[in-house]
Amino acid sequence: MEDFENQLSDFGYVDNSIVYPKPQKINHPVRYNCSNGSMTITTFLIAYPNKKSYLHLEFLDGGNVKKLAEKILFEEKTRVIEVGYEVSYTKQPSEFSLEERNKIFTHFMKQTKSHLRCGLLDQKPNSGDILAALPYGPKINLGFTETGLDIGKRQRALVAQRFGFGKLYNDNFQYARYDENLILRPI
């Protein structure tokens, strides 16, 4: 822990906050029943009580702490909330009809917009909170191939930008910050 504190100090960041262990993931599953199968989209968040706790994980992973501290505006003493979703299904998504997939996607987009605006479960947004998103998943008709994952990541990154997230960084995350009106602004 002392090495981490020294590194922060070397960067000019003085923060006496406690470093908390990685918080539990909070899940919100929604099941969609289709004509001959189902799909469950589980929205999740991991709310770090302070940015120092989030940076500590980057330090433990051997990442670029200074660059991440700059991205997440470390000098502002607010939270970092990692957000995302996971999908499980009883058959391949490409086997659901286009109409079913469109209906699920439309509902998911409306629900996500509401979660980002009003909060998910007991986590309400605060001015200055930083959201971190890791777009991951295959393009439906290409599967878990290298090409499918690359295209899927880019597609998901574009969707996240529609909600206010910034560009996809080299660390494969996108970031956004709630302004004083609780509107997400890209970082």
C-alpha cells in the first residue's frame, strides 16, 4: 500500500481516503421470452466509494495509474461506477427473429437510459460521478471470433457514446462524468 501512496504523492495527488476492496457487482436481470427461447440481459454496476479505490486496482494490475487518474479527474473527490451488461440466452441470438431482437434492443435502450438518468437499484447518480464502461461482446452473426469481438466492441462503444460516454481508450474503457444537472458528459 505504501508504494501506491508514494506513487500518488509523486504525481501530486494527496488523498487520505481509505482504499476499499473491490465492491460487489450489483445485478439487475431482465428476462425476455421469445417464440422459442429466451434471453436475459443483466445490467450491472460496481460502485467504488472513491477514486482512490478504483486507482488502486489499476496499480495492482500494473497499469498506468497517472494516465487513469487524469482520465477520471482524480482531484475531484467523487465516485467511480463501472457499468455494463451481460447477456445469456437459450439459443443463439441470430436464431431469434429480427422483430424479437429489435423489440429486446429497444426495451434495453429505454431501460438503460432510465438507469443512467435515475440510477440503478439503490445507486443514484451524483454530480461529478464518473462512469466507466467496458464494451465487450461479439457481433451477433460473427460469434466469438477475433473479428466478431472487434466489431462487437466497436458497435457497443458507439451505443455507449449515444448515452454520453467518450471515445474508446487504449485501456478498452469509455468514460463519462455527470455534470451539475446529472447529464452524462464524455471524457
